[in-house]
Amino acid sequence: MKTLVLGLGNPILSDDGIGVCVARELENRIDGQDVKVEEIGAGGLALLHELAGYDRAIIIDAIQTRDGEVGQVYRLGPEAFDSTRHAGSPHDINFATALELGKRLGVPLPRQIVIFAVEVEDVTTFSERCTPKVEQTIPVVTDMVVQELGNDHSS
């Protein structure tokens, strides 16, 4: 199964870079020709382009919820974002809308998409490091992704 592991975020905006940090850790742990680990700092249509052509995608990103505890990790499917469809800005579209557009245009999207979202504290401070509680989740999420992939892809 051709799989994309995609770390999202901006690596110079503190906790927003959690997806990129995990992707960098995974590059040293994933050993499978059918698994590609990538980093991207964009969403919307750029994300749609990255996902095209894969059978499965595992996405790691930051999330901030009203009642979440910093460092908490959520395993979500794309349907968790259905209520946000069409809520993007006029300049770009959000994840749910990008997926819907891709389906309507016949883009070959992954049949399975899993999102590991890490509850974060700070996504506005310029820093190449995550806050301490979020930094502690990097090995946890890395292990979760390796487990999601299965033992045949870990070294």
C-alpha cells in the first residue's frame, strides 16, 4: 500500500511545528519503499496536491480546541472536520473543502486518511522549539505513527 506520512506546520512558530518535528523523527524510523515521509507548511489546495496518488495518508498536525489539554493526542479521520467545510477564507480553502473538491474533480485521493492532531499551546511565538508539554509528545506521536503503519515499516 503506497502511504504518505505528512507532517504539517510551520517549524518556526513554536508548537505549530509539531507535525514537522514528528516527520523528522520518522525519517529515521521508517524503512519501507512504499512509505514516503514529507513535511509541508501549507494547507488547502497544496495539501490536496500532496495527497494525490497515495492509497493511505497519515497526517500529523497541531490543533487547538476549547477544552483540550496541551499535549493530548487525538487520532481522527477526515470526517471529524466535515462541519468546517466551506469555512475557509476567500484566499484558500480548508482541509474538508479541499478533500470534497478533490473528490468532485476525480483527484486520486487516499482511501484511508488518519490524522494525529496534537493539542498545542502556542502557535504564534517565533521559535524553532515546541513548548515543553508539546515537545514531550514528539516521541509519543512518532510511536503512534509507527504503530499505525505496522511493524513491517519500522527499523
